[in-house]
Amino acid sequence: MRLRTQIALLVLGVLFVAQALSLWLFVDERSLAVQAAIGAEAAGRAANVARLIEGAPSDLHSQIISAATSPLVRFDLSTQPKVTHEHENQGVAVETRLRALLGDSYSRDIRVEVHETEQGLLPLPNLSPELAEMHAEMMQGRLAAIEMELSIALAGGQWLNVGTRFERPPLQWSLASNVSFVITASLLLVVSFWFLLTRLTGPLNTLAEASERLGRGAGEGPLPIVGPKEVQDLTRAFNTMQDRLTRFVSDRTQMMAALAHDLRSPLTALRVRAEMVGDEDTRVSLIASSEEMQQMVEATLDFAKGVGQHEEVNPTDVRELMASLEAPGLSLLSNEALVIPVKPSAMRRALRNLTENAIRYGNEASVTWQVVRPDAVIWVDDRGPGIPDSELEAVFGPYVRLETSRSRNTGGHGLGLSIARSIILEHGGAISLSNLPEGGLRAQVRLPLELEMQASSNTDHPAQENHTKGLDVRNHLKA
């Protein structure tokens, strides 16, 4: 997944967990708030009734109890307290409120008990079964009844027993409101983060594509400095590196051209002087040596052009490229069109080197191509003796020749495969050699089908390929 998608999913996940925790805490707080409110209400009424009873004649006590009793709170006068124990930690707040309402001088015993009751009881006293059923349905069948009992010691040895029961409010989900909240919050967050992350990942994607194009020799000048400060610093560093690399290759190419120009004059003079040597054998030897030096200079220039030449990348048909390489012994076994983005002249040169190498050592070159996503693959086969497995990689080095004779006509200068690999690597591709089971050598060329960066085609050995390409340039300069 892209970075923006990962961050957006991460934020949405964190938000979901945070909202779930907040909802759970809110529901618990609401239950405690309801419990405290009902307890405070019951305590207030109990204090009022206790003051009325202590201040009224005894014959009015029953009337006061009857008038105070309601479906929410029931009152009872007795000589025994219903709360038998004297300490209940859960009722400390209610006891404190009662003593505050009765006055600081009230010193008689007050007992409070709070406990949960078994489900199945009527939610409120004196409710008809029909109303109780409606109440249970409204509470979604999740009744959690809590009962609070008070026993307040009155003057004369009597106890005022107070009882009340209430249900904790269940967690009530509104499907429409919850779905609306999730959709609205998700859309707002996704849009906001998508916009912010685009400002971050957009320049990074542009930088990655520019790096791929630069690796193929298709740099397009400095990139615009946009995005956050860190991305801007990275883009500036890339622009500086691109400028330095371009100047480096250009300077080395110009240096090689100047060197070749300077070498031609002394080589021509050497050839003229060799013609003036009287001894026939010496003259022939000197002339052959000077011609060989001239050919080496031209081959070295060809190698430099293969590494650093400037050419636009254009969509090119492989079939047309191969058809332009007409040569005795060359057979094209594929005929379908296959368009790939390449530098036409450079790629033609690389394929010519491969086919000529196959014809030179195997007398024929059979070429096939097809699409193997995400690449286009070209195979060049010959029927020669092949190459020892230990030398399959070494032959790509500059001036490496497995043909041991001193004749350049039979073995060349050992630069053909080096030039071919430099051009193919410049296009973001790869080349490898392998011996065929039935005999002969196969050169396999993989080239990206798209101009954009192909991560899958560069994950095999990118560091090795870049390092090898750098060695080609350095070896060439040393030579």
C-alpha cells in the first residue's frame, strides 16, 4: 500500500479505538451520574420526612409516611432497622448528604446499603405488569436494577426505613446516528489526510520517477522544489546530484573525444614513418601494430559513446529494431509487434553487438521476444561451444576476450558485451548469459515495458547492477 493509504488507515483505526474507549467511559460515567442523582433525591426526601416525623405528633406519623411514599421511594416506620450492618462503603456519599441535610448536630445512627438485585423484578414498585413490560422493552431487555436502603435512627427508638430502586441505563445504540457519524468522520478524515499526504507523497513519487529516468539517461532537468521542508531538502540534493552526474559523464566523454583526436595524429605519423622503414618484416610489423592501436582507439570511443551518449527515449518496436540488423546468419523467430520505450540508436547498437557476437562464435543467431510482465524479454541464441559457467559474468568486463589468439579479427577487442550491458542497464533493464542444454549460448535481455519506475523489475539485483555499471565507467576511464 502507498504511504498515504497506510497513514489514513492507521489514523482511522486509532480514531475508532479512541471513540470506543470514550463511549465506554461515557456510558459508565452516565450510569454513575444517574445513580448519584437518584441517591441524592432519595436522601433529600428521607431527610425531609425524618424532620417532619420528629417534629409532628405520633398520631400523624402514619399519614406522613403514606403521603411521602411514591412509586420511586417507599418509607416505613419500625422499631428495627432494615439495614442490619453499620458500615457500608458504597453509601458514604449518601450518608454524608443526609447528615448535612439533617444538621451538623444530628448524631444518631444512619445506615446505608446499596446492592444490585436479581433481574426479573418489576422495575418500579406498584407498576402493573403491562407498564413493567413496556419499561423492560424500552430498556432493551438489559435491566440492571440497583436497590438502595436507608435506616435512620429517630428520637424515641424508632427507625425510618427508606427504600428505592432504579435501573442503570443500558448502552443504547442508534444505528442511523452511529452510521452517520462513522461515515461523516471517515470522509472528513480521509479527505483531510489525503490532501495533506498528497503534498508529501506527490513530490516523493516525482522524485522516484526522476531517479529512474536519470538512471536510464533520460534526465529532464532540475525538479521543482515543493512539499515539506524535508522533501524540499531531498529534492535539492537530487537536483545537485543529477547536475554533477550529468557534468561528470559529459566531461569524461569530451575528454575521451579529445584524447582520441590527439592520439590520431601521432598514430598517423607513426604509420607514415613505418612505411619508410627499409626492412620488410619490421615495416609490416610496425604497420600492423599501428593499425591495431588505431582500432583500439576507435573501439574505446565506441565504448564511451555507449556509456554516455545523449538520445531521447521513444516508443520503439522491437521487430523493427531487429529487422534493421540484417546480417548473414541472423534468424528472427518472432514476428509480433512489441513496443518498448528505448533510445533507438543505442538499443540497436546493443542488439547488434549481441547478434554479431553470436554469429562470430556460433555461426548463427536466433532471436525471439515476448512479453513477460512487467518486462519485455529478448533471447539471442547461438549454436557455438558456449562459455564456462565461471566466465558467464566475467565476459561483460571491458577488454575481456575468451578467444586466446592475438588476432582481433577472430575475437574483437572484448568491448561488445560491455557496451551492450551498459546500454541495457541505462534503460533500466538487465542482461544475463546462460548455456543451453542442447549446446550453445543464450543471451537474455529484460527491458521495462513502461517508462515509469518498475519496482518489480529492479528488485532482483539493483545495487549489483548499479555497482557494475559504475565499474564499467571506471574501468573505461582507467583504460
